[in-house]
Amino acid sequence: MFRHMKKRIIFAAVALLATAGAYAQGNGIGGITEATNMVTSYFDPATKLIYAIGAVVGLIGGVKVYSKFSSGDPDTSKTAASWFGACIFLIVAATILRSFFL
């Protein structure tokens, strides 16, 4: 008789866990939706941060190119092209990521 009750208790525990798991599945969709909303809320500040970094890189590059130009360095055009390319890459990358994910 004790064995029979032990089986009933185990069956009841398994049934309770199975029904609790079925009820918890509804919260998964809500959790995914909440996570998506949290991640997309970070895109606007991150895009502005990338634009600010691009502006700082552009200013530093401008000063570097000016100093090379003033000193008569023949490598000025290469430096200008690389700094300009870096600024354009940051701006385009931020814009493409924003349009791709939002």
C-alpha cells in the first residue's frame, strides 16, 4: 500500500510540474517582447554616441591633416583620405545599423 501511495505522490508532483511549465510558457513571449523593446530603446542613444565619436575623430583628423599640410609633408593626402574614410564609415555604419534593426 505504501508503494502505491508513493507512486501517486510522484505522479501528482510530475503533473504539478507539467502544468506549471505550461503556464510559464505564456510569459516567454512577454519576456521576448520586453527584451526586444529594451534592446531597441538603446539604438537611439548608441547612434548618437557613434555620431559624436565620428565628430571627434573628424576634428582630430582635421588637426592632424592641417599640421601635416603646414609642415609640408608629402603624405598629407593619404592621411586626409584615411581620416575622412574613418568618419564616413562611422556615420554610414550607424545609419545602416539603425535602419537594419529598427
